[in-house]
Amino acid sequence: MDGTKVSDAARLIADARLAARSFELPRACRPQTEADGYAIQAALHREFEHASGAGKRIGWKIGCTTPVMQELLGITTPAYGGITEFGLHQDQAFFWTGTFQRPGVECEIAMRIAADTSPGTEYDRSSIARHVGACLAAMEVVDNRYGDFRAVPAPVMIADDFFQAACVVGPDVADWQRRDLAALKGRILFGGKERGVGNGAEVMGHPLAALAWLANRLGKGGGRLAAGDIVLTGSFVAVQWVTSFPTEATVEVEGLGSVSARFA
């Protein structure tokens, strides 16, 4: 895609996101490939920072980390999106109904990057761990901005940060190495009632495997994970959609703590 079409698509997505409305990209600027989608996504992050006031990108989210979701969406690998500074909340968050179209809650382990990764380096679980300064309990708030998302091409969802809307993270746990991240149990509750459970192994076998995938994927394009970045490594509990308002959602991750969000 040429630069003008990339910029046009990014501007249309940014306008729709800020207005909390659905969008459909005109055929002329609709991404056809994964590379097109990521080019628009990068332009969207610049648009958010410089034109829309939504804030700079301060981290990443990893999505589609399970074979079931990859088959459902017609892609063969995970996908990534950005997190903006105004989308990041600490411990608790409050969202008005009109903030999103169809919000959902995911249970994740977030990681705070302590040292930059290097483009061209191939990371695995062991080597990427040296770049992690802390782990955090995290709730990703996703938003189905597409209606029947199964009918939306994956490059379009990649361009739009792959459902990302906001996130709530708990305090840094600096001694995370003492915990078996793959074995940690997590759950989602609404109004105190459990709605979904899982464990860290649901994410590519281990959350650090997802982080290594992201570092390697960014590195292929000359990018890197930067010190200070927050990375949501993928949900290990099936997304739970918010079906009634008001309600309070809570995410608990064994050994890391809990976070909550009020939807009113």
C-alpha cells in the first residue's frame, strides 16, 4: 500500500475509535495483507499520539495465541497491537457504557520490559526472560468494533490493534522468577461470580514464549521491545463479554494479585 492510503486508513480508524463507533474501511485503503495491516497500525499509533490526543504507544498486546482463535480468524500466527498511555489504568478503572461498542474482559499476565531487545536476535523463553523486570496481573478490555468479527479480514483487525481498547494492570511483582508462570491460575469474575478460569500454559505453552514471539516478530522489521514497555502476553481465560450494565469485572491471577473495572 502506498503512504497516502495507509495514512487515510489510519485516520479513519482513529476517528472511529475516538468516537466509539464502528467503521468500514473503503476498498481503496483496506489492507489486503498482514504487512499492510501492520503498516496502518504503525500509522494509527502516530495518529493517536500527534493528531488525536489519545497518547503515545507505551506497550503492546499479543492476541490470537491459541490454535482455536487462529483457526476462527483465519491466520496461522499470533498478532500484536499497541497500548496507548491513556488506555492504561492502574489497579482499578471506570468506564462509561458509551466508551465501547461491545466490551469484553480478558485475563492476562503483563510484563514490564527492563532492557531493550535487539533486532536480529532470535529470542526464546530463556533469553527473553532476561529482559523482563516485573510481571503484573492484568485485565485487557477488548472491544468488538466489527459486529461479526469472523467476517472481518485479519489484516483489518491488525490495523486496528486487534480488538485492543484499554487495560488495567496491578502492581509490579519483581520476584516473578519464583513463580511458575505457566502453572499460575487465573479467573474472571463479574459481580463476584466466576465466569471463566484458566492457567498461563494456555498462552503458547508459556507466557514467555509469547513474549519471545513478539520480540522476534518486531525484530524482523527492525523494531524492538523497549525498556519500560508494558506487554500483555495474551489471555489464558476465554474472553468474557460484558452483557449487562452496570457491572464490575475482576481479574485474579494467582501469585500476582487482582485488578478490576467498573462498567456503568
